[in-house]
Amino acid sequence: MSLHSLLTDRRLILASNRGPLSYSLDKEGVVKQKRGGGGLITAVDGMLAATDDALWVTAASNDAERLLAQAGKPVGSTDKSYKVLFADVAEAAYADYYDGVSNGILWFLHHYLFNPAYEPVYDGAFPKAWAGYKEANYAIATEIIKNLAGDQSGIVMVQDYHLYLIPERIRQESPETLISFFHHIPWCCADYFRLLPGGYRNAILNSLLCCDVIGMHTWRYVDNFLDCCAQFLNVRIDKEAHSVKVGGRTVLVRAYPISISPKSLTKQARSAPVVEMAEELDKTLNGRKLLIRVDRAELSKNLLRGFQAYELFLERQPDWIGKVTFLALTYPTRENIPAYKSYIQAVMRKVKEINARFSTPTWQPIELNIEDNYSRSLAAMSICDCLMTNPIFDGMNLVAKETAVISRRDAVLILSETAGAAEELRDGALLVSPFDVEAMAEKIEQALTMPEKEKKARSERLRQVVLANDAVKWLTHQLDDLVANHPNQPANSLTELAQ
Amino acid sequence: MSLHSLLTDRRLILASNRGPLSYSLDKEGVVKQKRGGGGLITAVDGMLAATDDALWVTAASNDAERLLAQAGKPVGSTDKSYKVLFADVAEAAYADYYDGVSNGILWFLHHYLFNPAYEPVYDGAFPKAWAGYKEANYAIATEIIKNLAGDQSGIVMVQDYHLYLIPERIRQESPETLISFFHHIPWCCADYFRLLPGGYRNAILNSLLCCDVIGMHTWRYVDNFLDCCAQFLNVRIDKEAHSVKVGGRTVLVRAYPISISPKSLTKQARSAPVVEMAEELDKTLNGRKLLIRVDRAELSKNLLRGFQAYELFLERQPDWIGKVTFLALTYPTRENIPAYKSYIQAVMRKVKEINARFSTPTWQPIELNIEDNYSRSLAAMSICDCLMTNPIFDGMNLVAKETAVISRRDAVLILSETAGAAEELRDGALLVSPFDVEAMAEKIEQALTMPEKEKKARSERLRQVVLANDAVKWLTHQLDDLVANHPNQPANSLTELAQ
């Protein structure tokens, strides 16, 4: 039995907030297609090349997608082996679901980003927001159930914190379906999970425990999740076996660190436009060292302390003035959340201050680019001397893995101990506390003065870890555990089949 | 062998930031004595009535105490069975130790009070602050070691987060001494403990593991502490036995919920001045219900959401306008920390807003008293209809226990599930999420309309729990475990001896 026949024997349905294809209306009212990216999509692309009836269900997020949702037909792309189906979610409910609950509460919760003396506040308005969250989740669940069409041999893989309430709906309607959930962000500890009131946290945990397999990026998040189950629900957890017994079923909770597809990434990084951009960037450097960061303009990414560290480094090591450029490639994100706006303003003030303090007539210490330009990022990643990845807390952080694969100059990786990637990359990276600005300043110096031999050795360690654990493995391991955990299924290892 | 002889056979030394006696210079430069209060002092007073050579070492916090420290002699009070010795700490070091590290970092850490996108920041200034913390800790340790005078049969009981670094010093200099540490605030989870960089967190954990017994208020904090040891140190933890194996020794980590002395508290509450104050307060109420809160003006106490909940209650239940008074007895605290200042300003703005919105010509919804007046608090606690104790996170919260004992009107207790006291008082209290303003508003209504029979039953449950676990028991349990855990000591139970 091949992976192909196994997956064509079973209907595979994926659910996520956004999928590989998104749509919008242009000025003339014509529907335009846009391709999505990210680890999940790459992984699924690689995995599903062999099958042809997989379905990807996502929430309609705008008028164009709502039109497609109302048409009720899956849409596709000639080079994709699966189709995308939009679930119809009203605009107001979508805002509650996406901005209000998912990004306004759940994201802050799992990244420890609240200022608890003041927030969160659950007042009379929250139940309405939660109703929108439920509505969007149920709309997607309804499409999934419809498309399973009573066939209980299907596999449903639910993705991320936007969709906590889907597994319970599927289990109720289709009890034998194999269900997995993957959490793409950290899972916070039980104490902090109390920043969500009891009714909501139990609704989330109870729904997730309707899965057969729950995946996290690291074992630390697995432990936190199991602690939450033990503390808030009346269930038996087994920390050794990483499982929860509930209602006669066993739920596996395991770490599947997400990754990249080294081959397709390398191909992109070696494409003519990227190589050309890299050459141009190199010219502008004029022999200076290049320190970069590549992240969304996101509170959890810790841009502020990163720049404070660079400032302290320049202050303490004035010999480096004019000899290094800090290029920050920053992607605009969630610009309608007030906390994001004020954070980015604080970041821009800091950058201005540092540039005013240290600039020379021919040099500026920091180049801050706030734009969405992946090619430019790949160019910078391939020729930088050092990548700073210093998130406060971060589910995984794929930029660290991407740079490990495409760096042409054995880039040194400064990595937060609190990034999910630290569990795999600790031997190659310079680990640092994201709160310790002084230590970060020291790591910048260490990175810029590291002997070539050590750079090569560290860089090679990073690369080997990433090559050994690619995105396809991330997905097959989950499918493998999903099938193995189901008592009525053959125990064939999908991992073996896939190799 | 009695408790008396056991404790007089062994020298008992206590260490805490502040002790039962504090001193200051008046305008004429004369040293004035002031008595301290709190659970620890009450417990020790009760326990040590029988012994006469116990010593209490604290840090000199002002000029008067530094003078006493430099004189080098313990000071006492005729009604105390122990003496107080001040350790000499220079003014600058004291500020770093007390404001900089203890209250500026460690307090925020264990109460989850940081706003992590912006703070904490460990920059070039922090190592100096840490040096002050170390200096104060070592100054106290030096006095303890001096007073043990080579006698290794002594018992040293170290108190709270100000003094993390003392156990290691004692163990180094006096390896056979019995050492306990009690943590009077919550212990945060391992993820959040990462808001302290590695060097500092390991210094703290390694020193604490030089104790024989480590005490926390609740088993949740014990678990968090053990998780920190497992995650950050190379030691073997045993979650079932609540212990850590390190360097051939076994460290017990246990919950000893602190408590009050019901007898002396009742005596105080029945004293003429308190009874008189209660009568006066009752008169001003003119038949209205009395809702109170009693706490320090502290970020962790959650005053803001408490008032927001009361506002929502009045908005939704306008029948209650003019029929209830919310009396907030708030003690000034840490007024030189900027985050406290701005929090109290926000609280005062909120109170003003609510009073402006709902006041009638004869009634004001909230009376906010910011002053240090314990008698007035006792008076209010004895006649209130409901006590709101809604901290964000709180080590124990003794006000809840005090009110349970002295309430004359079967006061209903609204209690945060995140207060340490919730572990013991959950059956009698109305538990609530401190972040859920809407739920708190509902609990206020439930409390004010609760049938007398239910009030009496709940109140009785609260009282019984507190009477069964008083402050002396808190202390004897620790001494008991301390002696039992020491391999060279007889296994007599101090708890039995004390009864």
C-alpha cells in the first residue's frame, strides 16, 4: 500500500483560517487569485502531489471569497492537487472571530503578551465576540461535514488557534473520522491560560480532546497543554506517554516541529531575480558586515529590544561604527490592532534615535524596511553575516530554518531560547534570553567576530538539522500517528511508506 | 521532649526583609520603635512564646536601623521572646536590592505583571542592581553565620523573595544547619520564569536548593517550582514525593498555606475602638448593604476590574442604585515605582467616573480610602455583607481568611480562583476569574441577594477551614518537616509535640 493509495482510499480534508489560495475583487469587480505561502502550504504541496481529491476548507475573509462561498463550489489551480472551499462567514462575525477572539485574545494569551494589570477585560461585549468565533468555526465545520458526506473513513486535519471549536463538531457528526489538530503558535502554561475565563478555556480544551492527535512544535508546549488538561478538566493525563484518556479514547499530544521544503526554497533563493537582488544589496554594503532580521511587525518578535541591543553594542564597541549595517526586513501585520500600532511607533522612534545618534555622512546604522517583499528577504538571508531572531515567545520561527539552508556566508544565528526553533537548533545557534539586552549586544559582537572555522561548523550543524526534518516529515509523522492511534486501522507506518 | 526544649536545644534564627520591629529617627534624631504585623510575625509570636533566644535578622532599611546595625547588638521588646538584629546595608545597595530587584523585577515576575513586549529590559544597569541584591542578602547571611557561631545544630528559616541568595551562603559556611525557605508570593510557571535571564534564575534556584525544606502557599506553586528545577537545572525532581535530589541531599518542596491567629484577631476585632468604628460605619450606611475590599494599592490586587465589575452591576441592576455602598480600604504601597503611580491614577479616574455617573444627592456608589488604618479595616470586615477579593494573582490573601473569622454578618466572599486562598476556601467562597468583569458583576448580585441560610452555610465552611489551619500550624508543619527530613535528627513530630 503506497502513501498515494492510502490517501486516495481516505478523503483528506484540511481546515485553516487561510489556505493556499485567496481571492479579492479588483477595482473592476473581477475576482483575482493570490497564492499563499508558509510552512503548512509547502508541506501539503509536497505531500499531496500524488493525490487528487484533497480538500482545503477556509473561512471567507472578504467579499470575493464570500461570493465563492455562496456559489458553494470548491475552487482550484491547475498546479495544485487539491481544491479550496470557502465557508461563508458574515463580515461582522468574521471580524469578531479573526480580530476580536483569535488575534485580540488567543494570540496574546499563548505568547504571554498581555499586560495583566489592565488586560484582558471580559466585559459585556465579549460573549458577542465569542459567538462570532463560534459561528466562523461552525461554518467551516459544516462544510467539512457536508464534504465527508457520511464517509467516516476520512481524515480531517485542523490547523491552529483560529479553529479550536471544529474538532468537537466533527466528532459529534462523524464519530469515526480521524481528526488531528496542529497548533502553530506556543501553548502557554496553565497559570497563564487562566487569563481566559473557565467557560471559554474548557470549551477549547474539550473540543481539542475530540481529536485523535494534537500536534505542537515542541515538547515544552506539549507539557503545557497536558498541564492545562490536568488542571482544568476531569481527565487522566499521562506525561510519559504524552496522552490524555477521555471518553474511552486516547488522545496523543506530541511535538511535530514544523519545517520548510529545502529543495523548493533553495530553488527560489537561486532564481535570477533573487540572486540579482543579493548582488545589488552586496554592492551597497561596500564591504560592511550585514546583520539582518526578517519578521512580521509583531509584538512577539521583539524588534524593540533587538535594536536596543544593537545600540548598546555600538555604544560599547565604537570601532564597529561604519562597519556593519543592521537591515530589518519587517512585514506589515495586524495594523488595525491598537497595541500593534503603538508598538511599531515605538520601534520607529527607537530606530530614528539610534540612526540620529550614530550615523556618519556615509553610513546609517539601521535600515528599517516595512514592506512585504519575500524575494528581498531571501536575498538578504543568503548573503547576511548574522541573522537576529530574538522573539519574546515564538511558536517555531521558520526564518531561522530558512536562513540555515540558503545562507551562502555561514550566517551566525542569534536565537531566543524561547523560540520553538531553539529546541532543535540549540547546538548551532547562539542562544540568548530575549529580555537580556546586554547579552544580545554581546552576541552581536561574538557573531561579527566569529572565526570562519567556527561559523562553518555551527552553520553546518544548523543546516543538517533542518535537512533531516523537512516539512513533508512534519506532515507524515502526524498522519502516521493518526492512523496508528486509531484502533480500527492497519498499523502500517505512513512514514515508512512515504520514504 | 517538648516543643520548648526542642527549640531551646537548637538555636532558631529567622531572616526576612522586614521583621516584627522597625525603627526610624524622629525630627529630634531620636530612635523610635514601630511594631510590624502580618501572618509571619503573628505565627512566630505564637510559636516562640516558649523560647527566649530566638533571633530575627533583617536588613537595615533607613538611617536609624543602620545605626542599630553598626552598634552590632540585637534589639528587643519586653513582650517579645526573641530579639531583632539589623544587618548593615548601605543606602544605595538597599535601593537596588529592595526597589530594583525585589519589587521591580521579582515581584512582577511571580505575579505575571510584566507587559512583555516592553519589559523587563536587562541592560547595562541590571548587573549593578543585582550586585546590590547580592550585597543585602550576603550582609544578612553574614550576621546569621556569625550568630550561629559554629554551632551546626541551629535552625535557619529564611523568608521570601527578597532573600533568595541566603540559603547557599549558610550551607557553605555551616553545612549541617537545618535551613528552610518560605515563599510568601506565588511561584510562576517555568515559561514565565524565563523572563529572568539564565544566570540570575539559576543563581536563585541553586541557592534555594541548599535548603532542606522549601515552603509555598499552594501545591500549584510547588508544581511550578519543581518544573523550573527540571527545566533549568540538572537535578532529579520527584513530583509525587514533591522533592528534588541534589548533591546527595533531598530537598522537600511542600505547600504550607499561611494563615492567621484567630484568637488574637478576634480579640482585636472585639476591642472597644474597633467596635465603636463599626457602629459608626453602620450608622452612615443607613440600611444600605456594604460591599468592601481591603488591600494594598497594588497592581496585583485588581482594583480596576473590581470597580469595572461594580459599574457593570449598577448599569445592569439599576434597582441597586442607592442601596449598596462599595467601601474600598486601600493601603498606600510602593509609591516610588512608576507603574504603581500610573495604576493608582487609573483606579482613581475610574472611581471618579463611576461616582459621577451613578451618584444621587444622598448617595455615592464608591468610597475609596487610601490610608493605612487597620482598625478601620477590621471594623468594616466585621460588618460587611460582602468582601471582594479579586486579585489577578496573589500568594495567599489573608484578608479573605481574616474576614471569615471576624465577620458578624456571614459576609459572602467573592474570591479570585487565582488567589492562593482559593485552594482552601473554594467550597465557601464564590470563585471568579479575575479577568472576567462580567462574571464578577454577576457575583456581586448573587452575593447581595443570597438567602440568609446559604450565607450562613458558606460562611461557616470558610470559618471552619481557617480555624482548622492557623498560623501556628503553618510554622510547626515546616519545623516538623525540617527536622524529619534531616537524617541525623530524631523523627519526633513537632506537630504532635506542639499540640
